Amino acid sequence: MLEHVEGIVIRSMEYGEGHRIVSLLTSRMGKISVMARGAKKVKSRLAAVTQPFTYGEYVVYFGSGQMGTLNQGESIDAHRPLREDLHKAAYSAYLAELVERLTPEREPNGMLFEQVKAALSAIEEDKDSVVILAVMEMKMLAIAGYLPQLEECVSCGSTEGEMVLSVIQGGVLCPRCKAQDPSALKLSAKTLRLLRLFQRVDLRRLGTTEVSPETKAELRLAMRMFMDLHLGTKWKSRDFLDQMEKHGI
């Protein structure tokens, strides 16, 4: 059976002599795996459309197995700057790894597709990549079932007082309940407002944002602690981002 889908390449892996196995996040079928035969060859008509971060239209044949075969593809947006610029490539790779590892196969999620498409475009347009990734991390936590409770105390439901963020308990704690978690993070009011905003923001409408380095550091710490505790996954692309920051690249 032939399927015509819009998709984004979130992983492209070499296979055998000249082939690639590609993970496509599609608008209609969710995440699918396809074999692109001969795509490693320079003159292959599939070479360009199986590059990471490419957004295009694809024709996939599905037989009796789980993996489809890519028959043809046409690029809508190749996103070349995301592969040619080191910083953009690093942030885009982490975004793609998040989606590839946390998205179930064949579960359609049209909104996620639109958010990933918008996120890649925003990174290409030089919008704040730290903010974009924090938003996407929040969305992926929601998909995994670990969305933090940030609007009211996770213990008693209070909305009063200066809240602290308990990663262990999965949300904010009010002044009366914060003793339940001595390791809870004390975040600035601005950081907490941004985290709440990230739970409902639509990246298609993301404007130019100006976030201080101090607030970015708090955002990064909070999101990483949630990701690491609740998902327990080692992120290869995030390690590369850390090395870039450590060495001032």
C-alpha cells in the first residue's frame, strides 16, 4: 500500500552498502521508519530528501512488515542552515533526538508535528534556541506523562505564596509544604512564569524573546532535572551541547 505523507527527517542512519534507514515524523501517521534504498549514493534521487531536518513530501510503500520503503520524496524545506551551522546543528540534533526517542511509532499527533516544524524554522531564523528547546522539552514531558504541575501546590493545591519547584514530587510546593522536599529548587518569579508559559505556548506564534543569561541558566537546570529524573535517558546530542558551552564554542 502506498502512502503519501508530509514528514520531517528526525533520524537518518546509514545501512549496508548504500542505503539509509530514516525516521520520519509525519503529520498523518506519526513517527514511521522507512528504508531508503541507495540513498547514500551521491546521485540518488533520495539522497537530499533523507538528510536530517528535511521537511518534505514522501511516498512510502508499506508491505507486510513494520518498516516502509521510501519510493520517492520532494523537499519542501531542506533546512540546510541547520546542518551547515555548528550551533544550529547541535540544537536541532537535540530536538530531533527528543522527538525520535520519546515519540511512539505510528501514533498520529498533528500538533506535535506542527510544533517540531515550527521549532526547526525558529532555530534557523536565529530565535533563542535555549527557549525553543525548553518549550520542546516541556511538550515531550507532557507526551511522556510527566508534565510538571506548576499552577498550584502539588501537595495541597494552594496557589498562595512563593513557590519552590520539587522535581521529585513533580511540581511546585507552597511555603507550607516546601519542607516536604528540602532539595526543591528556588526559582526566580520570572523563571517560574516562563515555565508556566512554556506549557501552553504555540511555537508557531513564537516571537523574538529576550531572556537573561541568569534566567536561561535556571530554565536549563529545571528542565534538565525533570528530564533526567523522570525519563532517565542519556542524551548524546545534549552532551555535545554541554561540551560546546564548556569550551566556549
